[in-house]
Amino acid sequence: MAERIPAIKVLLLPKDTNALGTIFGGVILSHIDLASAVEARKVAPHRYVTAAMREVEFHAPVFVGDLVNFYTETRRIGRTSITVGVEVEVERWSEGHRGERVKVTEAEVVLVAIDAQGQPIPVSPV
């Protein structure tokens, strides 16, 4: 079985933490948004805006020093939209962990292709 390649990979830092010392959910959402756009651009090279973020589920916390992988898959191509599934998995390298992989979040993102005036345009896969 081939190893999955993440759309993006991020090392999160203390500036990304909340009062509990874990990574803000909003930081993770921001990276999910970016990863979904990377996936959409593979389908067709347009500008995209996020129309919806659905079924976001946080399964486990993310800690400072975790290497966070954002895996994507195109789930649906509509006339002007692309639906992307994003699975977030961390590699824990903190004390007591040696690259342990943990699925922490998953989401579904709907992106709409737009023209220079911000109007929806048809997605034409390459």
C-alpha cells in the first residue's frame, strides 16, 4: 500500500495555543480551509472561495510540537463547486511519543470556483 501524501503539513507553535495549552480549533480550521483549496486546484486551476465547512469533528487535541498532516480527497465535482474531504492526523513527537499517529479532526469543505469579479464559474476538470 502506497503512503498517503498530505496536501499540507504544518508544525504548530506556542502562538497557536489556547488557555489550556492545546492548539486553537480555529487554527486547525484555517489549515483545513487551505488544504481543501490545494485539493480543489488539482481538479481545476481556478480561484476558489469556501462556501461551507460541514461535518467538522474534533476527535483529539493537538499539542505544540505535533506535526500535523492534512490529507485530502475530492468527493464531488458539481457545476461550480468541489466538495473536498479533509482528514487531519498528527505525528506526536513530544516526550514519551516517537511519531505516534493520531487522527484528530475530519471535515468536509465545499468550495466554489469564481472569476475575477467573484462570480461563480463552471468547474472544468483538467
